[in-house]
Amino acid sequence: MRVGLLPLGRPTFDVPYAEDKLAALLTQIDAWAQAGGHEVTGSRTLLMGPDDDALAAVAETDALLILQVTFTDAAFATSAAMAHPGRVAIWAVPEPRVGGRLRLNAFCGLNLLSHALGLNDRAFAWAYGDTADLDALFGGPEVAPKLGRPAEAAPVAIPEHLRIARIGAHPEGFGTCAYDAEALRALTGATVTELELPELFDRARALPDAAVAPYRAKAETLGRVGLLDRGELDRSLRLAGALDALKVEHGFDAMAIRCWPETFTEYGGAVCGPVSMLGEARTPCACEADVYGAVTQSILQAVADAPVFLADLVDMDDETGVVWHCGQAPSSMSASAPAATVHTNRKQALLLEFALKPGRVTLFRLSQARGRPQVVIATGEMLDRPMAYTGTSGTLAFDRGAAAVRDDVMASGLEHHMALAYGDHAEALRGVAAGLGVPVLELGA
């Protein structure tokens, strides 16, 4: 067998650590190739973006092995997979849950890519771990698509006439955040108003100091806030005021915001802390301009009658999973007093930092996985554990087992954002599926 390698990384993550991880993967791949008489070609260094030469080097191989060493968008890998005539396999690597920055975030990249391949009906095999059974990756079963089943529950109505703001377009390669406004309206009744980021930035800069004062007062209660750059903090808090003003002016129920890179590179302050504040006040905000994520949050908030958190799954071993985002969970979800911090990659304020409190939780997504609308549900127990990664994160024991849930995330092609609320709301969400007339997929079932 001739195997082509595409090792993927991004410079905003911990590159030296990623290079060490890649070296360990290559050692295993080379040993497997030597033992089996296989040939390995392609890049042996991290590809930090689309690379035509690297793609050409793997074009005629029997199998394509995508090494998801850090998080990346799915654009380049999807193009490579769709163009390749042979088998496609993905190997992503974990990182220790030691309370520091999320150095690689490779599982989330695997999640994003599995969604993109599912939308394109492209078969693939995958592995997640420091080691992998390479014979299985190249000769075992590929992912079998998993779809939802008809909902068997009394219908539950969702909030009527939801009004969603989409502020800026979703990043390239984030098909998880794409949406069709007419299809969304036909399914849920929600309408979307599209605004541009410069309008938000201009509003924030022009906000009177008196209008920023309530958000500043909230920020000053956070631990470590005195360590932050005051200019970045002020700019961040102005985004909270500007978003609130847009909500009032237009009657928005939720917002989907392009949170990076422009908030950092063009404006100079993070929107994550403001998203936490608005979420606590029951105006859910989805990052990466994820419109379906904003609708998902609105539905779960109504069902739970509580604040919600739009989270990534960033690590999934056989026992537990970690839900995380940069620093935007509502503060009422904190296991202890929240602290102020900066974005782990962009190093700008304001973000919140805490471990999620223990208790029953429900994860929910109004999904478009594999091009079909459905309701996706998982339940479990948030454990009393130290913070796994900086930002806002929690360690979750799924009711149906982390390994089974992990397998279903890949097989379903699920989006990388799920909404989380405290309490067990699975039966009501089955009713939401029944009311919308869409299937329900319970992860791990």
C-alpha cells in the first residue's frame, strides 16, 4: 500500500508541542510501514494552510492519511479528501487535561472535518489517540452513517417568531455554521437579520461611558481583573453594550457573531466575556456566526428556563468528555468565583475562566448533519473536577458512555457546537423534535 500524509496544524496553537506530537505519529507510521512493506509519502512537517505541492504529492496514493495535529478549519482537508481516489483516514491526537491552555484542540478539528465529509457523503475511517491501529485505519470498516429516528413524544412548541442577528459571516471552512435562511424559517419560524462586523465595532467605539458602566461594574467583580490591559478591557466591555443596544433596537432574541479574527485584529478586544454576560441575562450568543447554534440556544433556554452555553467537545476518552469554550459560559454555571482572563491564543481581554459546576446537564443541537434537519440530544453528569483547560470547561460523564457518544458524533457528522443547560431536558427535546416533525438522534443510543 502507498499512503499519502497530510499533517495539519495552525500557528495560533502550540506549534512546538504539535511538532513533538507529529514526530511521535511519524515514528509509529514508519514502523507500521516497514513491518508491512508499505510506502509512505507526503509532507512530514505541519501544513499551516492549503498547500498545492503537498496535495500533489499524495494525489496518486492508495490511501490518504490526514493527521489532525491541531484544530484547523475543514476546507483544505475536505478538498483533499474529495479529490482523492482511494481510502481516506483521519488520525487526531489528544492532549492532557492539566488546567492549562488548550494547546492543540485536535478533537474539535476532527469533529469539524467529519461534519464536512458527512455533508459530502465521503466515506472515511478515523482514530483518536496517541496510538492507533493503523491496519484498522487502512483496512477496517469505514464510518457507517448514523441518522436519527422518528420522535416518539408529545409535541413541544418552540418559541415563536425568533429573531436572530447574524453579525459577520462564518469563517471559511466552517460548514458547521452555514445556514439557509429560508430553510431555517420554514422549519422553525425564525428570521435572520444580517449585519456586518464594522457596524458592531463602530457602535461599540461610539458608546457613551455611562452606557458601558453596568458592564464595567460586572467585570470589576471578577478575580484577576486588575491584571488585564485596561484598553482591551474597555473595548471588550463596549462590545457588550453595543450588542445589548442592537438587541433592544431590533428586538433580537439571540445573536450569532463572527468572533474571530477581526474582533482581535481589527477591533482590539474579545467578545467572549460580553457573550458570557449576555448569556447570563438570557440573550444567548453563538460564536463563529453559527446561526443554527443561536436558534439551538434559544430553544434550549426556553425548555430549561435557564441560561445556556454553546460549547465545543474538545476531548473524548473512553470514560468522559470535556466541553469547553474560550471563556463565554454564563457565570451561574461556575463551580467557584469566575476569574477574568485573556484569550488563550490571541492574548486579549475579556474572557471568563472557571470550571463548570457539578450536576445533571443536557446537550442539544438543532442539526443539519448529513444535510438533514434533526434534533440531537445527549445527557450526563457534569463532574466535580478541576478545570480541564483554561477558559470555561467541564468534565462530563455521559449517561450512555463517552466512547459510544464519541463514535456517534463521528458517524452522525454532528456540528462542533452543542448547547448545554443544567437539568435533564431530554423528554422535552424529544417533544421539540416531534413538534418540528424531524428525527431525533440520542448520542450513544
